[in-house]
Amino acid sequence: MKPTQGRRTWIKVFVDDWLEGTTRYQMSDAQRAFWIDLLAMAGRSRFGGIVCSGKDGEQLIGYPLSKFQGLLAEPFDIEATFALFERTEKITMQVSGEGNRKLYVLFITNWARYQSEYDRVKKYRDASGATPNATDLLHAKSQPKSQSCYAKGNKIEVEVDSEVDKNICANPSGSHESVSLETPKSQDELLAVERVWGHYIQKLGKNPKLLTFTAGRKQKGMARLRECLTKTGGDLVKAEGLMRCAVDALAVSAWHIGENDKKQKYDSWEANLFKSQEQLEKWLERT
């Protein structure tokens, strides 16, 4: 992923959910303010939707608790707040290090869905290269396809598209193993797979320092995600959810986590979880 692909200058918040949703009633005022700070950090990140300081090779490097504490006017229990955010499926976490040297990588759940408007608006530019007013563009996209709108004095043709591309499978008639990571929409898809990887590391108790999200593991994850997208009619959120269900099924399989005659674990991402479509479907059947 190119470093410039994730960074953005604004993020999207659903007003009804913010004013009337569970976040308002499950969390303190400080925790709700902290949640918005995390969304802003995820938007500013070079890897959109991921709160981290950067990458070392293929390994995401997180922030210490002191970084998050510095956002707050008064101290509160950040680790307990992270646990609440995980329980309410706002984030997943990847934690490395020990004691005061723990580093936290946070993956904002459903980022690709909630922040998708940013990338769609970014496509519309006038002849001078300036970006039109976002409000004007979003209003224009609600009009019939034949209409046009004006922004900053220059005419912009309105293109009406759906929130989700129904033909999202890049290779519907052939093997998914050969699908490139650079195909359209691959950024959001790769972020989804990275979140599933973080979920896998956490649920299976893996050491993120020893287990690297290699290109081969990404390829397996992307192939299985594309198959899940086919099953869910192109809904990225639901497709990611199917992959998480497969991870959960593996995590509760006593035989695979070592309770067998050989006392050996069979919980590999690439060999025992997402090796093939058939293997994925086997885990989904268990759920």
C-alpha cells in the first residue's frame, strides 16, 4: 500500500447513530470524545482505518498508551476503554511488547464502509484540478444521472453510482488465487483482510512479533475475501464478518488448537484456515 493512500483531511460520522445510538448510552462523555479522536487518527494515518505509527517491513507498529493518554485532558483507564470498544465491535486490536513497552495497533471496524464517501468525492475534480465542495457533490449525486451541478464556477458532470459495486469479484470465472492485490477496490479489501488477520492473531493467541503478515498470507486472505464477497452480494462488511466467523470456528476447535494425540496445533492461517475455498466453507459450516 502506498503511504499516501490512507491519509485524508476529513472523516464521516453518521449523525443519527452518534446522537441516538448505543455509543451515547454505553460510554462516558470522555470515552465518546476519545472515540472521535481515534477516528481522526485513523483518518490521518498513512494506512486508512488503522491507528498505528507506521510499518517495519510487513509489520504494523503501534503506539504506546502514553500516546493515547496525551489526547486526554484528564486521565482515565484507556485499556478498559479499548476493551469496551472491542466488545462493542468498534475496533480490533493487535498488541505487541510487554509491560510499559506495549504497543497498540487499532483497526477501526467497518472503516471501508463508513468512510467510503471520501474516496468517491475525491474522483470529482474541475478542469483546474481543484476539488469541488463535498456538500455540493454529495447533493449532486442524489440527482438523476442526466443532471449536472456547478462547483467553484466550473461545471461538473454528475455520475450516479451505488455504494457497493455488485460485480466486485475481479475474476468470477477463474481461480481466485491469481487475483492481484492492485485490482480496483483492493485498498478497502486489503484493509478488511488486515483486520481479519488482527482478529486471527488475537483469537488464536499468536505472537505478532513472530508471525508476519506476509505477501503469501495476504494473497490467501484476499482470495477468500473475494469468495466471501460473492456469497454476500458484494457487501464488504458481511464478507469480512464471514471470515471472522471462520477464525472463531477454528479458535474453538479443540483438536486444531492442540488437544489431539500428537499435542500439535493445526491452526495455520494459510494451511488450516484459508488454504482454499473448500476449507473456508468447512469452517463456515461449523458456525
